Amino acid sequence: MNVIICGAGQVGTHAAEVLVAAGHDITVIDTDPERLRAVADTMDVATYCGNGAEAAVQREAGGDHCDLLLAATGSDEVNLLTATIAKGVGATKTIARVHHGSFFEHRGLDYRQYLSIDRLICPEYSTALAIASTLRNPGALAIETFARGAIQMQQFPVSDNATAIGKPLSELSLPLGTRLAAITRNREAFIPEASSAVQPGDTVILVGNASAFQEARKLFHDDKLGRRRVVLMGGPAMAVWLCRALHDRNFSIRLFETDHQRAEELADKLDWVTVLQASPTDRNVFEEEHIGQADVFVALRGDDEDNIIASVLAKSLGVTQVIAVVAGSTYLDLVYHLGVDRVFSPSVVATTEIQMTLDDRPLQRLSSLADGVVDAYRVRVGDDAPVIGKALREVKLTPHWIVAAIRRGDRAWVPGPDDTLQPTDTALVIGPHGRDKELKKLFAAG
């Protein structure tokens, strides 16, 4: 595919590197000739020096026949303008990278729809969701890219005294917007039916709307492990999104921000979080606040070296799990050797979203679940699919398939038995491995 990337910063450069390796033809546009020279010296791409927001520049760079234009400069406004102009020039798909929540969260206006942009990506937001998913359950199955955090899916063992034990699902009264997607028993996984009941020792995969997920989880698992103590270093927008994603009884959060004005802003926004104007890397602060007893330490500042050093220090002083956010790709392979447990890079997260946007296949396997016995598929509903307009309770799916989630426009939810599918909907479907041909036929996903 022909891809134009406007902006040779960290996101644009990393995206170019990955997409070139995948066999795509890449053109990078930037106003800085030094940045373009660095890109051209390290990878096989075409470059064009100019303002990507100008229609003439886009046309000269091939924008009138490109499959995708990615606007990834350092300015949200420039990116939005560049992406919407690209549609007028002739780009098939456009993506705009934004930093601020006012654009990404559609405050006052759906900018994506109004400006005819195919997708807005916010690497900081997506990174916060990825970190939250890791902290909620190490075995969490990442489908945030499908539902932008609106849906959770987790795999966990059934507690010995769980409420659900021995009760058929038809009698269990799962909260609206939740589904039990799979059960693993004696190393064999299966899709449950209405008569199925969980047993002690089972492992289950639960999917549900974020608002109802924890209530459903309590039926299968005893979460009486106490609150996990989380320490955040730094208060950028990513920290706000992370705190919101972890806003429940399972987490006690302390956020350290050295800037007085920013600390006050965060305290007003996040009234369930303890905000301290101090640096957790100060030995006196570390000892006085007993940070060494924390379960998790997350370094979120805008400086890679600061985040790495702080994470290594926290680990050496007793914190159970340390996570560093690293913007550049230089340190990604090195950090694990220093004792950091997890590293998240917004550039890598953004590139994954870009690759998914480029993937036009109507049927795509997202992941293999339950030791490879069960698969999760993203399926785009075709115009003449037999399932269209029918209540899901009436749809005869191939044996043991379930529609675990539906995405329609910007909305995603776990459907109930009376929900219906419409053309161009995207469904998250879970079922036995190796039955994708039948699934493709059922959803007219050819």
C-alpha cells in the first residue's frame, strides 16, 4: 500500500520503520530537512520537504492516490487540518494523531466525523489503557483497540467459594452487558451454553461492558486480596487517563507531581487520588511515604531517562512491579535488562493502531485464547449477511460461536439476546479454533 506520513517525529518515524518492514511504500513529509535526512539514511522511504497541511504539497507527494495518510506532527490542529485536506485531495483513508482530550474525547463536537477523518489516535490515551489492562489482571486479554476501553475481557480462575459454582448460566443472572465467553476445565476449553455451570478449578474468560464488568467478575472470583497500592510519578494527560481507568475499589493511587500548579489541577480533577507535590525519587520522600511497600510503580514523566532511572530505583528499594513509559525506541530492548518489569511506548502503541487501520480484511483473528483452543475474531458484517436484522437469540451461529461485542461507529458494547447486527457493524466473535471459513460465510465477510 502507498502510505504518506506527515511528521517525522517519534510516532511518524516509528510508524514508517514498521510499515516499511511490512512491505508498504512510504513517503514522509516534514518541514525540517534534517529530520528527513535522518529518516532517509536509516530506511527505504521517499521524503518530501514541505508543509503537509498544504494540498499542493500532498498532491506532489502522491496524496491524490495514497491508501493512507497519517498526520503525526506535534500540533493537534495541524494534524486535524492535514487529515481533512487529505480526503479532499484523494487519500483513501486518513488518520490524525492528537494529544489533547478535547479533540479525542469529542468534547462539544465529534471532530473525527465533522472533519471526515477515518480515525483519531491518541497514543497517550491508548498507552494508559494498556497499562491499566496490565494492572487489572496480568492475564488480561487486550481488546482495547477494538473497543477503546469500553469493553473488558479477562481470563482468571474460578474461586473455590464463588457464587456461580454449580449454577447453570441461564439461572445465574449475569449483569446486563456481560458474557461468559469460554470455560477451561481439565485443560480442555469450550464455549458455554445456557445449561453450562462452572466448577471449582475452572478457568473462565469473561467479557463485559466496563461499567458492569467488576460486578460480573465477583460471581466467579473472590477478589478479597486487598487494594493494590499504585504509585505514579508524573502528572501528564496520560496519568489522568490511567487514574480514570483504575478508578475502582481495587486500587489505591498516589500521584507525585513536582510542579505546584499542575499538582493542584490534578487534585481537583482526580478527587479519589492522593496527589502529592514531591518527587518519589527523593530518598527522604521515598522513605517517608513508604513507597517501597507499593505494589506497582509507574514512571510517566516526559523524559525517558528519568522514567528508567526512577523505575530501577523503585525496584531496587522494594516495589513489587515497576513500569516505565519510554517515548523513544532506543531504550526498549535495554530496559528489561535493568530490572524494569514492563515498558510501554506510545509510538509502538500508535503504530499498532495504524496497522489495524490499514488491515482491510473483513475477517481478522485478533488472538488465540484458552491455550489455542478458542479464537477471537474481528468480523465486519457484509451487506448481504444472513445475520442482519435478526435478534441474536434467533441467529443460528455455527456450533459454539458467540458474538461477544459489537462496534457501530464510535460505540462498542456487549450485546444482549435482543440486539441485532447491521451492515458495516464490526463484531468481536469468539469460538473454536479453525472454523473461520464458516464464520466468513455467516457474516458475508468475503
